[in-house]
Amino acid sequence: MTATAVPSGLRAPLAVSLVFIIPGCTQGSWMARIPAIRDRVGLDTARWGVVSSTSAVGIWSR
């Protein structure tokens, strides 16, 4: 089986599209699961906000 090459004029637009599509899909699937996860761990909306914010602060503190 041979692979078809992508024309060079389409590589950049395709790459940019994938850079936005892939994280968008993963972010969207995570966002859809937040209410179920929040309820399962027993947190209200305010506490979930604090917990989810602390993970971003941990990344910035490196």
C-alpha cells in the first residue's frame, strides 16, 4: 500500500487545522465530563473551581 503525499501548498493549513482541532476535541470531551466528575468526588461548584485552579498554579510555579 502506498501513501499519498500531501501537496506542499496544503501542508501548512493542514498542520494549523490539526493544531486547533486536536486540543479542541480533547478540551471539549473533558469539559463535557466535568459535572459528572465533580458530582462523583462530592464537590460543589465553588470548591471545584478552587481545585481546578490549583492545578494551573502548580504548573506555573515550576
